[in-house]
Amino acid sequence: MPEFFLHTFSTLSHGLVGYIVPFLFVLTIVVFFHELGHFLVARWAGVKVLTFSLGFGPELAGFNDRHGTRWKISAIPLGGYVKFFGDDSEASTPSTEKLATMTAEEREGSFHHKTVGKRAAIVVAGPVANFILGALIFAGMALYYGKPSTIARVDGIVADSAAAAAGFKVGDVILEIDGSPIQSFADMQRVVGSSAGSKLAFRVKRDGEVVSFNATPALKEVKDPFGNAHRIGVLGIEHKAQTGEATSVPVGVVESLRIGVEQVWYIISSTFKFLGSLFVGTGNPGEVSGVLGIAKLSGQAASAGFQFVVNLCAILSVSIGLLNLFPIPLLDGGHLMFYGAEVLRGRPLSERTQEVGFRIGLGLVLMLMVFATYNDILKLAGS
């Protein structure tokens, strides 16, 4: 046991040195756009913004803009927040006593005196900004690099695989999966990879004819180019690029935006599939990663090139935006849940109820962080 902890500490101390800078680069961009979404819609709604902070804790540097907002960088660079006039804390919790003593002029700029619709718009703007950032990054990459065009052709079939059992044959070209067109081998891999254990309906072109049949991807553990293990759906189909075969084709602005939106939707739908698999007991909780895991991926992406860092930034942006929409008090989704209750009741929840909710939310978030960090340490120790 002591040797395990010594090995773990050694792995962390040596690895994190190369992870910190790219991790902070990626996280700062994602957090900045998230908070910028809150900030811009708050300004539009007439709310006075007191603070825009990247990080938590003591201020390291900052300035005041002409509207009186304090823009600052804080000592703990693991997130950020926007504090509105009327907030009692960085989590946007209200103080009934302070709100009741505000003047009419102060209420004009108070977040908690705005209509439910405006407050909800301000809250949801953060995650939406993350989705927009992700879509724009994916669109930009498609515009610059083109989209994959390698035909989804079966050039080989692994013995005793799901593809062999389903009846695939060498030379088959996959046209559709569950009614969705497949334009490249990468499209096929993306659908299959997130569908382990699910029966998929295939339409393939075989000897000039179109045939249909079902196949169920098997759950396999595979390793990415960095050596990280992932459990994904696998059919057992092999593809070999032929001489002169194009691997990508140029796209225009409109097509690139469509690809960007599709990529965002793919991440969202894949996340819900994973959560569903955890709920029914078929998923692997060990796949849940936290700060250390993201830092490791950031370092690996940086070593592979700027393109991979930007791609990770887009994935992380969409993931954080989605996570913030979960109905957990303390997160944006928790605020939206409270606003929904306010609409149904005709009045806000009591300060005590909201305080209890935020404490429960904090407990849930902390437990998730501890669990994710535990997974990260195990993975780092085994690498």
C-alpha cells in the first residue's frame, strides 16, 4: 500500500507540471465565455453587475469599467463567477432583508427584482454561451480542415465480432444507421462508439443493391493514441484507406456551422446515453473524470498540437454548459428549478428553503468532485 501512494504521488507531481499551463488555458477560455453569457444578458436586462471574476478567492489583479463592474483575476483558477447587485454571495443567493430595504432606484438594477423571465434568461445565458462557443470552434475547424470524407466501407471483419454475427461482408458500404445518413467512416465510428449494447438498424450498399439488417455493437475497452483506456461500442469492422482516396473535403461557412451544431448535439446526446447506462447499471462509473483527468487530457492535447487543444476546449465547453443545466441547487439548472417553482407558486421560495437547497447542492457537487478525483488518481497511478 505505501508503494501505491508513493507511485501515485510521483506520477502526479511529474505529470501535472506539463498539464497545468494547457489546462488553465482551456479552462480559462471556457469559464470566460460562460460568465460572459451571464454578463451580457444581465446588462441587456438592466441588472447592475458588481463583479466579473475569473477564479475564486483573493484578487490578484483587476480594474473597474465605466459601469462600475470590477473585472478581476483571482487566486484559485478553477472557475469563475459574475456577482450581481442584490446578490448575497457569489452563488447568487438572495438576502431577503437586504432586498426589502432597497430604494426604488436600487431595485431597478437588482437582479432579484427582475421578472422571472429575465432572471431565467440571465441564468441560462451561461450554458448557452458554452454551447455557442463549442459550435463555433467545431465549425471553424471544419472550415479550416474540411470534413472527413473517407467512405464508410468495410475492408475487413474481425472474427467472432458483432459485425461478423450481424452479417456484414467485405465491400459493404454503410449508407444509414437508424435512419441517419452516414457520410464517412468517422460518422459510423461516432454512432457505433456511443451505442454499445444497443441494436442499430443498418442500410448498406452491397454489390449494387441496398440491404438492411441489425447489429449490436459490443462494449470493448480500447486505447487512444495517448494510452488512455475508453470503453466504447465496437462492431469489429476494419477500414483501409486506398491510394488516392481523399480523407477530407472542403466545406463552406453554412456547412461548417451545420457541422458545428451537429457536433454539439452529439456530445449532449452521448452524455445522456452515458448517464442512462449508469442508471441501468451497464455503464462504467470509472469513466467519470474530474479536474485531474481534464488536466491530463489538456497536457496530452498540447503535446499533440494546437488543433487538439482547441478541439478539447470545444468538448469541455459543451460539457460544462450541459453540466450547469442539471437541476442541482448551486448550478445554473438549480436556479432555473427554483424559478420554475416560483412560477407555479406565484411567489419565490422562502430564503430558508433556498438556503437548504444550496447546501444540498453544495454537498452533491462536492461528492461528485471527490468521486471524480478518486477516479482520476486511480487512472494516473495506473498510467
